[in-house]
Amino acid sequence: MSSGEGLERLAKSFGRHLRAKNKSEKTVETYGEAVEQLADFLEGEGLAEVQLMTREHIEGFLVQLLSHRSAATAHCRYRALRQFTKWLAAEGLIANDPMVGMKPPIVPE
């Protein structure tokens, strides 16, 4: 499964999962944007399979995001991707959740 097409398909399934849990449409939209942005990043990194996604990929995505967006935005994307990777692992779509043990970016006051 490629990271681009595969993550796009998985994002739709994840969105359906969120809607089934009666999450707000804004939450579904925000989480979807985070997954799309991650997919673009992974494609740029040449990652061919979502199963190969590592903590380093997620950290690289956050570093890139922090270079041109606010810490609050990066924190929000982190939270969205944390739910996404937990869902991927729970569904058996990845063997290990790469975000286990990660901490969100600090948002300065």
C-alpha cells in the first residue's frame, strides 16, 4: 500500500470511524487535514508503505510543520495523528504505533 493512495483511503475510513463515534464535523475535518498533510510529507520522504512509518517520520513531519506554522497548530496536528495511529494499530493496519511514548510539541504561553 503506498503512503499517498493508501493513506488517502485510510483517511476516509478513519473519518467514517470518527463519524460513527459521533465526533463533531470540525473534529473530523481537522483530523483529516492532519492525515492529508502527513501523507504529503511521507510521499516527499519517499515512504512507499504506511506500515513502514516510524516515529522519526512523525517527528520529521512535526519539525517541518513547526518551521512554518505555529506551535499550537503543530500541537493540534500531533493530537490528531495520535488518534489516527492508535486507530491504525487497533485495526491491525500497522504492527506498532509509532507515536507510543511521544509527547506533543510545547505551546509557549
